[in-house]
Amino acid sequence: MALAVLVAAVPRSKVDEAAAACGVAEQPRDGELPPHMTAYLTMALCLFSDDGAEEVAQKLTGVLAQFGVWDAAWEPPTSSGITRARKRLGRDVLRETFYRVAEPVAADETPGAWLRDWRLMAIDGFEVDVPDSAENAAEFGYAGNDRSRSAFPRARVVAVVECGSHALIDAEVGPWNRSEETMVAALLPSVSADWLLLADRGLYSFAAFGAAAQTGAALCWRAPTQLSLPVLKVLPDGTYLSALVDPGLRGREREELLQAARSGAKPDPAAAHVVRVVEYDVPDHDGGELVCLITTVTDPEAATAAELAAAHHRRWEEEAANRQVKTVLHGPGRVLRSKSPDLVHQEIWAHLLVRHAINSLICQAATGAGIDPDRIGVPRTLNIVRRTATGAVAFPT
């Protein structure tokens, strides 16, 4: 079933298209794994992260034969053979595969996937520890500084995620010292106008917010604590209009811009953005926390303050679910397998593909049962997938 899940979410035709686009030969020499086999085996290495490469290959050869991509007369590849095959595949094939298969999977009836006519989407970032080799250190760098740095080099991943299904839609991978705000810009071309795009305060910058607004999507981001939000107009529901002003504008120029905005003039997007501010309290161990949301949905009738607050809570649920998938799939405190930058990139994209496939499966099952995908546990789903991966599989691809 595990390979059925991967093949359903990551069809071989997409893998072949990606390999061709990257110039990877489809017909290797005798005894070498072809690109599509290497791609699925790399994804399987992520699915069985506790096992060595040869053990994973042994587990899968019987299943692969039933899918018509393995000859029972062949010997399973050795660890060194798998590494050579992965090097031939390169860093880009699985990335290109991801771009071809990653798309929203929530249906119209999926609970928690929508706010009115907007599809709830979020931008989220996380870090991945990679093996401490000289090549990886040079490519990705360490977190912290010379006095106190991370034990391993770290790669940074920023992804666009569908909140209802937790499926990954787009992603950018880079070194640890590349800022999340910079990486967000590379993801904006995939943003659709029918989305309500959510983001946490760590991703905010005037430039990033402005660039996201230009996509036509509705935005609802949490404001950084230090962000100045002057009151332009108090709305009947207790929210208020404010202006995000280019931090380069100061003094009289800034005041004139705010005065014009209070009079109803629409500012130049290069200088400022009029937003609606939604503030609410969340109880925590300190007795209360003020959450401040900034949104381009300025009409309270288009979305109430309560609806926007609930939508942002879906972003928190998505972040928690992503952490759970990362912890359960990859394992807590574990570094990746790959000791070279090309294979690190390849392995990260394999992980993202597997996560997309698993979340797609969960969403489809939940939607069919009429329940919220959050109610289906990631650990149990992974156990079912892993357990059935090595059994007799009769499911059509």
C-alpha cells in the first residue's frame, strides 16, 4: 500500500518528465537503477528512516515486482550501488517532480479547508539537520555563531501548505543563513487569487507583505510585536483600519501619507498598504496573550473578526501537524542520511514528496468519512503505510 500511495500521489509519468527535463538518461547501463526506480527508492528511504539503504531495498523488491518495475531475477542493489544511483539522479529531479505533483487536495466538502470562498493556505518555515561533513557545512552553514553553534549544519525549508489537508503545495530549500522573508518571494508565483494566505509574524516584512498582496490573494498575517499600526478608522465590529508604511518613509512624508489615508485616499502600494487589524486575546501560562492580525480583507461583512481569528488558528494546527509529520516520519533529533549537498537536496525533496503523499491520503480518507483531517492521527497512518509496504500488494497503481 505504501508504494500505491506514492504512485497515486507521485505518478511515474511525472518522475519521467522531471528526469527528462533535468537531462537524466532514462536508459542506464546494464546493472544500473533507472531514474524512476531510484526516485521511488529514495522516497522509500524517507518512509523507512530507521533502516539502512540495503534493508529498504530488500523490503521493496517484492512489491516493486508487482508494479512491473522490478524483475525477480535481479539482485537488490547494495548500499554503494544505491548511492551511485542517487548521484546519477542528481539534486533536481525530485524537486522538479514535486513541482509537477504538488497541488491542493482538499475538496469543497473537506472540513476546515475553507473560509467562505477562500481556500485556507499558509506559509511556514522549518529547519532540517544534515550530516556534519565539510561539504554540507560549506553549503548550508550552522545555526548560531562561533561561540554557540548547532551541532550539525542546517538547511532551511519554507513551504506553502494547505491548512485543511496539511498537504505541501510549494517549497523552497536553502542554507540556514538565508532568511525566510527572502525565500517567501520565490513562492509567490504559486499563490492563487482564491486563497486566504496566512503567515506568522516571523515572516512579515513590508516588502514580503506587499509582494504577496500583489498576487491578488487575500492575506491574513500575524503582525510583529514592534510593528506600528496607526488607527485610521474604527469599524463597527471593533476592528480598525490601519496603514503599513514603508519603513524608509519618516517624518513629514510619513505623516502626510497617513493623513491622506485617513481621508480615504488609496496610497501608492510602493509606499503603504491599508489593512484591517483584528486583535484578540489567547489564554496562556502568563494569563493572556494579545494576537494582532493584519488582513487585506477590510470589509467586516466579507469576513468577520471571529472568522479571521479561527482561520489563523487553522495555521497553528497546520504548523503542529507539520511538526508531527516531521517528527514521526523523520524521527526526533535525527539528521538526514546524505553527506553531500546534492544528495541532501535530493533527500529533502523526497521527504516533501512523501509528506505530500501521506497528507493527501489522510485528507481523502477524512473527506470520505465526513470528518476533519486533523482527527486522523499521523503516527497510525504511517504505521499502516509502513506495515503494508512489505506485504503482498494487489492494489492497482
